Amino acid sequence: MTNNKVLPRWSRLDNAAKIFPSNTNRHDTKVFRFTCELEGFVDAAVLQSALDKTLEQFPFFQSIMKRGVFWYYLEETDIKPVVREECGQPCLPLYDADKRNLLFRVFYYNKRISAEIHHVLTDGTGALQFLRTLVYYYLLEQYNDEFQSTPVLDYDASWFQKRDDSFQKYYEKPLGTKVPRRKRAYHLNKEHLPDKCLAVTEGRMPLKTLLETARKMKMTITELLTALFIRAIHNEMSLREQKEPIVITVPVNLRNYFPSESARNFFTVINAGYDFSCQEDSIEAVAAHIRQVFKEELKEEKLKEQMNAWSALEHNMFIRLLPLFIKDVILQAASFFVRRKTTASFSNLGRITMPDEMKKYIKLFTAFTSPDILQACSCSFKDDYIISFASPFYGRDVERTFFRSLADMGIDVEITANKTETGIL
């Protein structure tokens, strides 16, 4: 149902978004891509019509980012997004301080619809809701005569709920909680690809088989894949490098713990680390440790502590009064120290749903980000589970080892990979 509310001329960035503008650069564009592959070829005119309808449901997406005296902010714009046929490398920059650019774009290519979105607008869950809505309106128009009744999408949040800054809503002043100190993490020692190049490797596997394998090990899918990711990275380490722990950051959707329908950022991260210099290298040992980490870190009280610690900086009067150019330096330094303590990242978006009447027109969904480290994103749709690795490095040895580990467990994996400007890696 279309909302007739008027979008404010400008809006503040949510708490999580505040760090992204200062750390957006040509090596790390802070852009992620969500793709839906259909069973039929995409009609550009119908997709444009669907995008226009989708923006009525997500009006704050039609904004540009500007610099203020103290913070970046979003400003309403009359720039109209135009769907284009895809060409070139994925996740190219969206934000340019010298240009008035929208912070998202929509592409099509053969049977694929892709939405690329800057992290300042939303997180993975919000981006997924945007793409689901876009695909919903596309299929509704393209196959309108084939539906006996109008399918219903299960995301009907109001305009206000979508725009809600849930960090502000659930913030409580922290009671002096100390953030635990972490060692410098192992970093993959690989040569970077040229600018604007990204190596993407995707594995498609049966969801049922993967789930059964995880259950046999008394793990969730996320825990199992995190453990395999750690062991695949360990395969790349020299004996000298094993004194440093491998640390995988795992984004956590806070909507699962605090009621929110926000289409903006509302997440935190947990750090799943493993130190092979003092812990066993068997899959059983890594799995047991990762299970315990997730059990401890995913407690609601602990997530709230972390969320409040993040938000406290925004509410600190001294920080608030610093001019933006000083905040930029502070946030860049903070991001640098976080990266020193991070090896890679893994995000599980979970099961993606669409109206039953529309499922036969959709083959699969995929997602990945533009990383400055090795990152993996996964999701499932119908009977398939897809995990996508995006890397700024030459070589795909970690990815190869990871998928071989799944194959050794009896899971059939169909692998596809992109070409970069330098050819197949």
C-alpha cells in the first residue's frame, strides 16, 4: 500500500551508518549487491516501472549524502534512478563527495536483477527487503494475467517503521561496560587486485543436505560454515603466522532480538576467533570452540551491551561538538584498528521468502559485498543454499579449500566464478 507521507528534506544517519562515509574509498566502496535470478529474461521497461513503485515504499532511498559541520546527513533529491543493463565490475563506487549521486543503483542482465546499495542507507536485511519488494512489483506486472488473486508480500511495514532509527529507540546509557581487548589478527598475505576489480566465487548446494550435516555436528549452519571458513584460512598460514589468531566477524541482525521493522542499519557484530598456536586444528575442536563462542556472544544482554557501547559515542557531548573533519580522522583511525583485529567476515542472511504464487518465476537469490578483506555472504531460497565469496586479492585458494571441505562432507557444490579485468583467477 502506497504511503502519501512527505519525506523530510533531510535526515540524520543512523548510528551504524556514521562510520561508513569517513571510510568509503576506491579500495572499499562500502557497496553491497543483492541479486535475484529469474527463470525468464528481464524486461527493462517493466523493471523500471517496478523500481518506481518500490521507491514509493522506500522514499528515503531517494537521497544524496552531504557533509554537515558536525556529521554527514541524507538530503532528499529529485534525481530519478534509471535501471540499466549491467556492464563492468560489480560494486563500483556510489558515493562521491564532489557529485550528487544516489546511493543505490539497479541493474539487469539476461535473467538477473541486481540492486547495489551503499551501506550508509541500510544493512543487509534492509537491502534484502528493498530487492524483495522490487522483484515483487516486477513479477506482479510481468505476470499479472497468470495470478488468480494478487499475491501478498510479507513485509508491510509503514513508512515510519521503515525509516525508524532503532539504535536510538533502544539506546540505554551503558553502565561503564568495558570492551574486551583483542590481539592483532592474522591477515591474508596476498597481492591486491587492481582498483575496481573484485573476485567473486559462488557455491550453490542443497539446503537439506547442509542442514542435516550441521545438525549431525550439533551446530547451526552459520556455526558450521564459520568453522570451515576458519580452517580454510588456516590452510593458507605458514608456521610463523600461526601465532596470530584467525578472527571472523559475523554481523548479527538485531531485529531478531529487538522488535523493529526498520529498513535502515540495525545490526551489530560478534567476533569468532580461533588461535591455532594453542588450540587443536581438527574440525571437531574448531567446531566445539565456535559453538561456545556463538552461545556466549548471542545472548541478548551481551548484544545490548555492545549496541549501547557503539551508540554511547554518538551521545558523548565532546564527540558531538567536534567538527566533521576531526571526526573523519577519528573514525578512520578507529576503522584501521578494527581491521587489524579482523581476518575475514561472514554474513548469513538466512532464508529468503517470496509469495508462493511467485516462487516458480524465481531461480535463486545471491548477495556479496565490496570488501577490503575476504568476505562471505550466504542465503537460502527454496531448496538451495548459496554462499558467495568476494575478495580483493589475487587467487582463490581459501575459497577452493572451503568448498572442498563441504564436498568431503558429502555436500554437492556447484561453483561459479566471475572474471576480472585481469582474466580468470
